Amino acid sequence: MAEFFGYVIDPQRGVRLFHWTHYMHIAFAMIATYLPLRYAEALHRRPDEHRVRNVAFWWLIALEIIYHAHNWAAGEWSFPLHICSFAVIMCLGLLKTNSQRIFEFVFFFGVLGGFMALFVPFSYGFPYTNIRFYHFILIHMTIIMIPLYYYKAYGFRVTLRATYKTFVMVLLVAPVIYNINRLLGRLNATTNVNYWFVSDIPEHVSAIFGDNYLIYIAVLLSMIYIAQMILYKVSNRIERQRDHAES
């Protein structure tokens, strides 16, 4: 039990690129995509659909609390400043309000954030015998599934303007997160603070970029922009194809 619930770091038994643990994460990303696209409309027609949304709401809160409590119990600083923590907060707002405006942000933060986390996993070396290994999968699956549920069940869509608006938000918030990282790093020199991965090159891609921080940031922002545009194009293309099939 101590192995499962403790703060255990063992990279050799954690997620490694092109290892079975990596393929496992990719498989769960695909499952998180398939389930809402397949069953969202049927769930939306249920008279108790609002209760299911409430369960999802409290499920997300529980996952976020577990994450921070586990860190703080081990003496590690932890704040809801990761990209996927932003997605969790947005998902909570979406579940309570059914707001199209919130959806426009959470569609990108949730789907892209979740996919990036599961396709290129950085789970801090927690082994598959530890709760955090599975917590990582569950929380990122959830932030993918919730916006996709609203996409399919409620017919919510993102516009090109919303795509640009979300990217501008990333550009504006990233420098703030960078400075928060630096401040927290000065306050606690024993902890490597790198929310949004904007202060330092993450270890799992350091072999690619070496010490070229500016190139890393340029590539990171370019990938975010390209991924947003692809998601916008794909999601709207699917809608146009469905409308054409029904006409």
C-alpha cells in the first residue's frame, strides 16, 4: 500500500517513450475520444443527464484535490497552474453553465492538453505501481471527454475567431506563468517549478533541443498554433460532412 499511495519516483517503471506504458497512454487517449463521440447523444437524451454532469463535476474536483494533496503530503509545492489544471477549471465551469463561450477555450485546452499529455507523457517518473500513474491517465482522459461530449451532444463548435482568441490567450498568459515559475523557484530552490513547460526545457525532450531554449519555445508555440488549427479544421470538417450526408 505504501508503494501505491506513497510519493514514489522510479522512471524505469514509469512512462517511457515507445515503451508499453507509452502505448497504453495512447490507447487511453483514443478511448477518451471514441466514448463521447459514440455515446454522447444517447446520454444527452437521458432525463437524468444533469446528474451525470454533476458526477463528472465532482469527479474532476476529486482528481484535482488528490493531485495537490499527494504533492503537498510529500513536501512538494503544488498549485493549479498546469495547462491541464486550467482545462480542469474550465471543464468545471462548462459542466455547471453549459456555456458556449467557455467551451471555445476548453475545447482547445482540454482536448489538446489531454492529447499532448497522453501522446507525449511526462508523468514525473511515477511507476505503474503508484496511484499517480493512473491518476495521470484518468484526469487527462476526463478533460478530453468533457469538451468532446459538448461537441457531440450539445452541438457546440469553435469558430476561427475563437481559435485565434485562444492562441492569443496562450501568448498573454505564458509570460505570466514564466514569471510565477521563477518566483516559486526562488522561494523554494529545492523544487523545479516549470508550469506550462515555459521556464525550462523538459527533460523528456532535452535530447532534441539541448540548451537551445529560444528554439524550444518557438517550436512549442508553433506546435500549439498548428495543433489548434488542425483541431479547428478537423472538427468543422466532420460537421460539414455530417450536414452533407443528412441533406
